[in-house]
Amino acid sequence: MSELKTQLETDMRSALKSQDKVTLGTLRMVLAAVKNEEIAGRTPKELDDVDVVKVLVKQAKQRREAAEGFRAGGREASAEAELAEEAVIKRYLPTELTEAEVTQLVRAAIAEGGFAGPKDMGKVMKAIGPKTAGRADGKLVAGIVKAELAG
């Protein structure tokens, strides 16, 4: 069993005992998403930490997008609730890379692979994917890769 999943379950029980409703509700939803991912597909599978992080990233992104939608609709209280849930989820994610760190990783991957030009964007993304998974937004990484290959 994934250590991260075990940590989520333990923290959920603690939140239940301390009556922390935001944390409790968020962790219940996250664990439900993990369970759904485990039973998706033809054969059930136990998720490892890398897969649990992917689920957490997806959940955090959903909360961020929902908050933006609520703000656009003038529902500030709902937006704040979504952002509070996102903050709970972020506690379990690895520290995010800065734009400078992502740029360094991209330059190193381009140099190692000898990639040049926009046609190699997919190859660079594949090479850098494991290093940035869960630690940097995909749009940011793609933008930096595109800029580095173009210039």
C-alpha cells in the first residue's frame, strides 16, 4: 500500500477527531478519487505513491479551476472554500518547482538529448516528464520547452 495513501487515511481520522471539517471533507473526496482510480479499468490495482500524487495534482487543479469559475460568477465564498480545499491537498504534494528550476531542467534535457527545433517538443516533454510530474504545471513546462526550442 502506498505510504502517501496511508498518510491521507491517518490524517483523515485525525481531522475527524479534531472536527476539522475542511480537512475531513477534502481528504474524504481525495481518498474517494484514489479509490476510483484504483478500480478504474479492467482490473483493480493498488496505486503507488507516484499514482497517488497524480490524483492529488488532478484534484488540486479541479479546485483551482472551480475557484476561478466561482470568482467569475461573483461567488467569492464558494471560491474561498475551493481554495481552502486546494491548500489541504497541496500539503501532500511535493514542493513545486520555480520557473527558473523548470527552465534549468528543460535546458539540461535538451542538451542531453541533442534536441533542436519545435519538431522535438514531444521528445523533450517525454524526457522531462518524470522530473516535473506533480511538481510543475504542464502548461508552464510546455511553454518553457517551446520557448527554449524556438530560441
